[in-house]
Amino acid sequence: MTTPDLPLNPDRLDLTVRTEEDVLALPPLVLGFHPTHSVVMLTFGAVRSFHARVDLPATRQEAATVAGALVEPARRHGVRQAALVLYGEAAQARPWRWEAVVAGLEGAGVEVVGVWWCTGGRVRRCVPGPPEPWRTLDLADHPFVAAAVLSGRVTRRDRAELAALLAPDPVRVAEVAAALGRLPAAPGPEERWNQIGLVATAMRRWADEARPPQATCGLDADDRARLLTALMVPVLRDEALVHLRQGRPRRAIDALCDLVRSSPAQVRAGAAGLLAWAAWQSGDGALAWCAVDTALAARPGHRFSELMAQVLVRAIPPEAWAEIEAA
């Protein structure tokens, strides 16, 4: 991908980077998965720091595109320092894969504190100075990993495992599709009021800080169909956003993932777009991108999901949502 996964706030996990091992331990924790064939940029010293991942470029032209995707948000947010950690086969460790990013960052006034290449449990520092010899990298007992476990953060094996959280469940999709067929073709006032009530009740329950997080949305097929239909209506989706903002959006993520997995394609974009927003608000840029991809695959041109894509590309912080709504 040429657009970066951008977690802007790793759930406020309080970690202080002091050593090279600290830098190398960060990427899986802030991304939510172990990166492979990736370029990861960690930023420091900005008012709103962020961390980003893009696919490892296969050509010099792709390397220039990657540089643009990473440098532009770093420039906009006034990043003072950055570190690059690349993942790939040892034979792929060629300077052109990181030189354009380094040059772009330095041209933007960002100090590049180091470039590291990781592969198969080994690492070597490539910048500054000449590349160092390969050395073994074992971060299983690193304090950052322990802190993440204690905070309840889950680190997936790779990005594909993260994307699989949104893969359709054929049985439940069929059940909801049948329920959609039982809904009125043109909702009247009574049905619309039912949808409004369902949106409010579900979102309040899912985001309620006083309740334990729900692993599923807790709705039967008929209510899933009604809610999915409602979330395709912009004004009702905005109603859902209001209720999620009044609680804690991160608590609603599992329920929204469950809802997306049970959604037929024709009503998937609304729920997936809402999930993208909740993930972005929670600092989970990778999941937000997976949700955007899911929404746009189901309905190309879905306006809210395209808005979320722009928010992620530009590394806009979650607290700026009020300004976006007012625009």
C-alpha cells in the first residue's frame, strides 16, 4: 500500500525511548501487529507525534512514493526527530529503499536518529555511518512488551491477521441478508423511529465505560439488518457518532467488527466506515485502514469512508474531529 497506517495515539501507553532496543520494540506495539516487508517510521518531538507503516518499496519509483507518503505528514506536524525500521529479507536491504525517505525528512528539518533493517530475528543499523554487522534481536522480554500486555493491548501476527477480523462470516451474512428481505422497501416514520432508537441504544451500550467491553454486538439478525440499514443513512450514521463520542469509542470496536463481519455487501460500507472512525479515535490506524478498505470494496465512492481515508493519509489527530464536523 502507498498510504500509511498511522496510529496517532497508541492508547496513551506511556513509553520512554532511550535505547536502540526501545526503538526496535515499538513498531509491533504502536501498529497492533508485527510488520513484515514494511517501512515503519517512528516520530518524536512533535506536539502530535504519530507512527506510520507502508509496504516495502519494490522499485526506486515506489521508494519515491513511499517517501512522499511519510515525509508530508511529518512536515505538517512539525516532527523534530524520526527513526526508520525496515522489515524484509536480508538480500533486500538496499540503501535506495530508505535513502529517499531520509533525504525527504532531513530536507523537512527532521533529524533521522537511525535506520534499522530487521529480518528473521536479526537486525543491523544502516544509518548513521556504514551498515553495522547483523546481530540477534530478541525482544520477547523487553519491558515495552510487558507494559503492553499489562495494558491489555493485543499484537497480531501480521496485518493479514488484523484484516481477517473483518472477513465476512458466510452463515451470519446469509441470516442478515434474509432479515433485510423482511424489512420494508421504503421505511415509514415508525420504522425510522425504530432505527433511531436502535442506533442510540446500541452505540451507548457498546461505548459505555461502566460496562465491560462486548465481544459481539449482541443483536439478532433482524436488529443487525435494521442497524446496518440505518448506518447507510448519513444522518443516522452521524447520530451513531454522537453516541459513540459520549462514551469511549475503543470499547465499541469489537462489537463493530462483529457487525461488519455479519453484513451483506450492500449494507457493509456504513458499519465499516463507522468502525474506521472508532479505530482512528482509538489510535488504531492499521485497523482504521482495514475498515476503510472494507467499506470502499463494498461500495466504491462511499463518502464517509473516503473522508476517513483522507483523515488517515493526512495524519489528522482524533481530537480534530470537532473541526472536521464544523467544516
